[in-house]
Amino acid sequence: MGTVVHSIYEQIGGMAAAGAAVDELDARVLDDPRLAPYFRNVDPAGRRHRLRALVVSALGGTRPPAALAIPARDLDRVAGHLAGALRTLGVPPEQVQAIVARIAPLREETAAVH
């Protein structure tokens, strides 16, 4: 009997894939002139912690901390960069779409903050 894979996290490769996605996302947000100011003055470990929380949340884990709160329009940009990072890592398009869709509820929460 084969192993049943239930979560998107497991389907894309677990911790190794999530770590690679964080590495790629980190580079992308720092290269984005609109997003970089949110992350540039955060120590690298703290920045990676925030991004890891977002990625884990999008993969079906816990919600990211409130410290990631940025305007909704910019959270959309982060989601776009996450999608690009996942595509770069070879995640199938239907899984990329499902992962990014999990960020949409966070957009509503951050809109209320700003």
C-alpha cells in the first residue's frame, strides 16, 4: 500500500521545499523596490522568520505573525513573488495556485490593520 500524501506541504517536498521557497522569496522581496523597504532594515534572521511564517501559512500551517502586516496591495506583491519562487522550484501550476489562494484571507486581515 502506497503512502498517502495529504497536505500541500508534503506534496511539494516538505521542509526542504519550504526552505528553498523562503530563500527564493527572500531574494525576490529584497529586489522589489516597493517591498524592500518593509524588509531591508529587519535583521536577516528576523526577515527570514517572517517570510517562513508566510510560506508555512500558505502551505497549510500556522498563520503568520502580525509583524508581517503590510498594506494589502503589497501583500499581493509578496504573494506574486511567492508564486514566482514556487514556479522556479518546479511546483506544478495547480499547486502554486492553491498555495497563493491561501494568502487571500491574510489580505483581508492586513487591510483592516492599515
